[in-house]
Amino acid sequence: MTTEPTKIRVLIADDDAHVRHLVRLIVMCLGGDVVAEAADGIEALEMFAKLRPQVAILDLDMPRMRGDEALARIMAFEPRTVAIMLTRHASSVSMDACLRLGARRYVLKNTRYVDIQRQFAECWRECRLYDYRRHFETAAQ
């Protein structure tokens, strides 16, 4: 009996519904499962604690709690979380702070769709969540 590989469980937190939708499409293209979407940092923390996703994709600027504060709390709660910041802030100060807090990637929202997809996939591969090459090889065929 063969079993299908477990999908990567992902939380998306961004106050822009359009961005959440685009990120959901990227995650689904990579074979992931979006288990929760949050519109602010507090909601992200509540969903994270309840659902325990492997990956958290967080915006930096969100209402009620900034993404970097949510990141710090998520990493304190579960340090093995693969956290990716997806933001419009190109500041090296913000990037360094998020990376020190435990983010694996800091991706700018104005990055091309295919490059965001590749960065997510490479990050997941580095964290041994899956073999990203099969998704790109399948797409090329």
C-alpha cells in the first residue's frame, strides 16, 4: 500500500486579501496546503497555536500586531517553524531584524511571481520539507 506524501501545512498572514490569494496560489502550485489565512498578527498567532502549521508566511505591516512581533512569538512557541516574511519594506534594518528573529527568507512583494515561488520552494527544500525540483520539472514538461 502506498501513501501519498503529506502536504506542507501553511499559514498565510497579510492584511491584504489580494496578496493572501496570490500567496495561496503559489503555495498550492508547490503542492502545499493552506490551513489558515489571517488578516492581522493576533489572528495569525491564534491560528498558529490552534493548527500548528509547518510554514508561516507573514507580512511585516499588519494591524493589531506587526509581523515581526508575530514572528518572534511564533518562533518562541515553535522554533522549528519555517517562517518567511513577505513585505513591501526593502529596509536592510527590517530584513536583518526578521532574520535574527528566525525568518528563513525575507521576500519583497514586488518580486516576480515565479521568483517568489522559487524562493518559497528553495526555502522548503533547505528545511527538508520536500523536493521542490519535482514541481518545476513537472511544470517544464
